Amino acid sequence: MSEDGKQIGGAAVREPSTLESTVNLSPGQFAMSVVFEPTLPNQKLAGCTREEHAVGIRIYPPADTVSTIVTQGGLNWEESLTWCSSRVVKAMVPPVAEAE
């Protein structure tokens, strides 16, 4: 999302090769997922003509209608916050899994 809270590019799609399952969490436990974002070179190959730097990623936890903003992440976080704003390329997200 942009600094003013607007969506950049298209919404992510579910990664189809991973089967989903129910994850039951007790208080204090947490679940996780990853976001497979397209690299900038792949975005350009797919026809992206305008990149924009995001300040975070808006997510909707499973079965929830209220979003959460993620502003910190794992490997190459700053690099992964460059998104195609023309909605040509979409990130993929596998189902949530219980964190180990």
C-alpha cells in the first residue's frame, strides 16, 4: 500500500499448488504465511510499465473482514516493497500454516 493507504497494483491470488487445512490456535500461538511477490525484472517482463514503492502490505487474516498492515518482514523486505502499479502482475499467497 502507498503512504496514503491506497492499494498499489492488483490483489494477491492464492497459490494453487498447496492444499489448505484448518489451523486451530490456542491463546499465545500464532500462524504464518509467506507472500511470493514477483521480482522487479519479472514484473517488467509481464508488461509492468510503472513501479511504485510501498510502505507496507495490507492483509486480511482468514475469515476476517478487518485488515492488518504488515510493515516489516523477512528477507529482502525493502526490495520486495516495489510493486507494479498497473495491476498486470500479482503476488501469490499460500494458505496459512501453524508457525513452528
